[in-house]
Amino acid sequence: MKPKFLTPLTEKQVTPRAYQKLAQEQRGNIKSVDIVPPRLGTPDFGSLRVRFKTPILG
């Protein structure tokens, strides 16, 4: 089994549902949020690009 290496993330692209959880956990660390619209022909609602003040491990 290979070890998993964590890298610092300054931004992360998440679903709207995952953003709700992330907003509760990292409330003071969110710098900005951008809406990424869905592509034509896909059944999803798009995503959100979250930028952090302090990098998180992911």
C-alpha cells in the first residue's frame, strides 16, 4: 500500500452540497467563492471554486 501524501490547497472546487459542509467547518478561512456554471448537456448544477486564506491539507 502506497502512502498518501497531503498537499496544501489554496483553492478547491466543490459541489454545492460539499460547500455547505465546508462553509461550516472552515467559516473563518474562506477568502472568496466563485460560481462555476455547468457545461451544456450535463445533468449537474455546476460547482463552486473556494479560495482559502490559509492553505488546507487535501
